[in-house]
Amino acid sequence: MSPYGVYYLKHLQPLIEDVGGLLKGHGWAGDWLAIDSLEQARPGSLVIVDEAALGPERQPLMPARKVLVLLQQWSLDACAEWLAAGARACCEQARADRIAAELMTLRAQLEAAEVRFGDVDILQSVIDAIPVPIFYKDEFHVYRGCNVAFNDYIGLPPDKVVGHSVYEVAPAELADRYYAADEELLASGGTQRYEAPVRYADGSYRDIEFNKAVFHKPDGRVGGQVGVMLDVTERNRLMRQLEKFSHTDPLTGTGNRREFDAVAHRELRHHRHSGLPLSLLVLDVDHFKQINDQWGHAVGDQALRFLVDQCRSQLREADRLFRTGGEEFCMVLPRTDLEQARRVAERLCSHMRGQTLNLEGISLRMTVSIGVVELTGDDDIDESLERADQALYRAKREGRDRVNLALPAV
């Protein structure tokens, strides 16, 4: 017999001495290796543990090892439960002869499993040629194979993957997530697709789309699962960027009209639910056309960016600023009534009066006009915005650089 080692829990030492004595007469060779817990046993090895040492936190590690579970009282039902959990065999703890027989059987299975056939080598060569990571696991969630791309991607050699469970391959914070997905797939059968982070070989985390399917044994029973990993990190980054661009004004970095509509309607729903006040400001740069005509559109663009920076310095963190037109901006002020909104608008006007944009050879000062409206009851965003616009136009007709409150809704 090959000299395989057998791991066992230290408190089983007297029993192991009896079992070892029985096996000596049958050509048994190999070391007996005492351990304190199941985690210390090498994946794929023979391990003897008693059921009291297999709490729920250790059972997920069991399928990656050939575990012989010792029962205080053997029963067919108890044995079936442990086999379903990933044990390879069960014995009554008091029967040293039965334990010796089971160890001989398990060792024979281990030796047979190491025999390699030509078709297995061909299969490995085929999947190694595929440039995307591929893996397959048995019905106990233990990795039984993978390709070179998989090893390269996660930064682990084959011997650190094959024969191991996901709890020994993946980071602890991700293993539970993978295990739950595997359980769901094996229970439902068929195929599965989902996205989850994976730790890359360099330690970074990347977005992966898993495409998995259940495979079956010749007798029809579930044999395990096979999966393909597609790196979608760059795709997701571009999608997030496109989503951001669709809601952002490219010149000033504020939200655009589309984003204003979404935020304003969301805040209006919250206002109706909570009863907290909500106000809007509409701001327009005075005589902005003259800036463009005199200094050019490049200076006009810098003036708008300068305006945004100055406005943000005067707003609260919860307040939102949007560019809704050429030189027109809207502000959503949550938890703000009409009088509070008026003070915010007056502060913005006063602040802009005292600011100077200094460019090469140019010192530019700007003033703004602002219309203010508070939303109440069943007010509509578009109607309220129209009232704020009318207040803004009155401010411009009355001389600009001022604030006007919207008239009550008729």
C-alpha cells in the first residue's frame, strides 16, 4: 500500500492506537498525524473526526477531505445525514475493527482516484487552451478541475485549487456568497448567471459574470457544476460612466435637466410623505450674452464653472445644483421653507457680487437673478418651476442682481 498519512483529532489518540494495531497486519503504511481541528488536515487527505467536533462552522470544509465520522451511536439515518453533508464514511466510535475496515476502503478509493487516463489528459489540454477561466466542482462544492486561465486569474496553482472547497480558495468575505449561489444552482438544476466580485491575482477585486451549469453522472444523479468566468470590470466601468454622463452637464459637472427632473420628483415624493418643506431656486446669470460677445465662449465657459464653484460654497451638503439651460441653473433645497430659501438666494446674490474671476488679462465680475418657490400640498414640479421662472423674469425686469419670490398659485 502507498504510504498515505491519516489525520486524526488528538483526543482520539487511544482509539487510533487500537486501530493502528489492527492495520499493521494488513500492510498498512503511512503516518498518523494528530491535529487540533479539521482545518489543519490537508485537503484530499484521510481524516478521522468524531461528530462532536463537527460544528456548523466546520462542516463546509468537510467535503474537501475524505472524512470518516465517528458516531457515539451509529444509525442508518445518522449515517445518511453525514454522507449528505460531505462525509465519506461513518462508523460507531466503539468499533475499532469497523474503523480499520473503513480506512482500508477509503485508502483504496484514494489510490484509484490517482490513476490518470488518456481522455482525462485530453480534456485538461482542451480546457487549458480556452483563454477564459473555467472551473468545475463536484456535488459537495469541491473543486475537481480548472484550466490554466483560472489559475492565472486568481493567482493560485492547481494544487491549491483542486481538492479544495471555496472556503479555502476564495477570501472569507466572498466564500459565503459563492457557496450560497452554488447551493441554489445544485438545488434547482439547469443554469445560472450572476455577477460577483473576485479577487484577482494581484490582490485587486474585479467584477465577474459567472455562467454556470449543473452536470449529471451517468446514472442521472447530480454530479456537480461547471462554470465560466467573464471579466466585466471594464464593461461595468463604461456603463457607470455612460450613466453618469447621461445625468451630468459636461461643462460644469453639475446635474443636467434630466437629473434635475429625477431628483426634484424624488424630493417631492419625500415632501408629500414626510410633510417637511421643500423649495426650488431658479438662477440666471445677468448679461451673460455680453460676456460671450466681449470675451468669447471659452471665457464664458470658465465663467459658468466659476459660478458653480461659488454657488456650491454657499449651499448645504443636502442642497443640489443643476444646469438646466445655457446660463440658467436650478437648485433643489430639501427641508427648506420659503423664508429660508429666500435667505439662501439672498446670500448667493450677495456672495456673487463680491467675487472676481481673474483670467489672463481679464477680471470678470458677475451678478445673478434668482426666483424662489416653495412647494406645498399637491404642487406639481413643472408648474412650480414655471412660477419660479416668472419670479426670475420679474427680478430681471426690476433691475437684475436681486431675488424675487414666486406668487402664490392661483
